[in-house]
Amino acid sequence: MKVFIIEDEDLAVRKLARLLHEIDPSISIAGTAPSVRASIAWLETNSAGKPLAPDLILMDIELADGQSFEIFEKTAVTAPVIFTTSYDEFALRAFKVNSIDYLLKPVKRHELEASLEKHSRLNNSSAEKIPAMAIDALVQQLRQRIAPTEYRRRFLVRHLSQWVPVETGEIAYFNSEAGVTLFYTWSKQKFTLDYTLDELDTMLDPAQFFRANRQYIVNIRSVQQIHPYFNNKLKLALKPETEDEVLISRERATDFKKWMGK
């Protein structure tokens, strides 16, 4: 099998080539390219039927001169593709159901081996062929999912007899009480919102806000202390101080610590 590697990091190229040869010594590297432009030129020179035409392409999404999706727009890609990327599984779920695989970086041998086995199995099945490259819809889906998200910068809220804008950076935490959503500013002003916490969770920058539990979304700057709690939970001390306990469940504790440590 001939593999074409599209990757802009030399170390990653060498690692992929080494893993491929360890998994199957008969695999040959047909070529490599570090950019969108170089990939297009190589594919046009080594199109289907040519001696170096690849049987499989390993393609990083983010390249030095743009996203690899541009390759599909500017030249024919007839070989199946396994994407390599740093994006999380949620953002890439669509690829699994379309027989087009992906690997999270850094690529691990057992995951690459599983992808190669999947490619071989599907490619040899008369009932379940890998699509040559019916990928346009997938490309559009993924572009939308990983495009920079425009998070809420402010909320317009009612205060006494008027409406006032409050910047999200001024909000210490959001709280749901008896079905009513509230937020508190650093000066402990309290405002009511017409959104649920579930809705707010999709609006707020995840680098700044974390869904602690069903009652709280907290600003990273509001977390003053983190205490161990029963059953591997965490108890937060927030600023401004809250009247009730703010707990992180055992299941969410690892994610929370990663978020705090970024």
C-alpha cells in the first residue's frame, strides 16, 4: 500500500512514517507535503493511474498555509483519507459515520493500526466500499464545527426601570435557583436572565467559564480555593462568596482541574 502524508511538522512526518513501517513493513511512503499548495501540486502530478498514486492519504487539518480542506476544492482527491488533528472527538464525530477516519494528535500506534485495519476491511468489502471522495458535505460540516466561535460578549439585562448592558468579563458566576437563572457580578450585584444554564453553556467562552454542576457556571477568575470533598468530589470557594456549596462531581473533577491548569 502506498501512503501520501500531508503534514507540516517534520517530526510528525517521521513519526507517522516510522509507525506505518512498524505496523506493516510493506507500506511505502509515496510522498509527503507540508502545505496546501505542495499537496495540490503533488496530487496533480500523481493522480489516479500514475505509479505513485496513493492508496491512502494521511492528512493534517491545519497546515502552514491554511486548512487542508482547500485541497479538495482545488484538485481531485481520489484516495481515502485519514485525518490527523488536534481537535477533539466531539468536533469530528461526523467522520466516523462516513467511513472516513481521523486520528487525534499525537498519533498513537494502536490507533493508527486500527485505522489501517478499518481501511483494509472496508476497501476489500464489496458491500461496504469506502467512498472515493464524497467528502464535500463532511468538509462543510467540519469547517462549521471548528471555525472560531463567536461567544457572547455581553448581556442586556433589566435593572430597576431600565435596561443595562453587562460585559461577560464582569460576571463572576451564573446560578440557577428555583428555575430562575441569575448571575452575580464581582461587586455581587444580582441580575436575572431569560436563558437556562444549558443555553448559556453554549454561549460562553469555555476558556473563561466552566459548568461546575447543574446549578452553577463559574468564571475562572472567581475560583479562589479548591478543596477535596467526599467521594472524590471538589468543593469550590468562589468570589464573591456563595450562600450554598458549589461542588464539582467526581466525573467532572478531572476536566475541571485540566481547565484550571491551562
